[in-house]
Amino acid sequence: MIRELAQIDVRPGTETDFEKAVAKARPLFDRAEGCHGAVLWRSVEKPARYRLVVSWETVEHHTVKFRGSADFQRWRELVGEYFAAPPEVEHVHEV
């Protein structure tokens, strides 16, 4: 199992709208091949910073299958307008 860790900074003042957009986008992850769930975390110290943690069977399920899909394009349409900068994404695994 691979975890995608995406640090997302949103434009200050758009936090509530961003959270609503992510909730609306949740079914896109739920139906993605190889996805085993997604959770959004909000920073306490930096309230415009979020961490999206997505569980994938493999890195390729995220980087090839999901990112190459229409659902990824829809995800970006729903949430992209709130980004203050491009998200920083990395993949990790348990050791």
C-alpha cells in the first residue's frame, strides 16, 4: 500500500469553499481503480494549509491511472481555483 501525501496551500479566505469542493470530489477517489480511501487534514498552525492523504495500491494507480483519467481532470476543475500554489506531492510506504 502506498500513501500519496499532497500538501495543498489554498488562498486565504477560501478554506470553507475548498473543503466543500473536496467533499464534492470525494466520489472521484472512491471509484478510482486502486484507491483505498482519501482523507483531508487541515493544519492548526497554518489554517490555509491542508494535507490530502490518499491510499493507493501502487504508485502507478495514482500517477498513471488516476492522473490520466477524466476524473483527475474533474478533481482539478473542482479544487484548482483555490490553490495558492501547485500542490507538493510525494508517495510514501510503511517501513
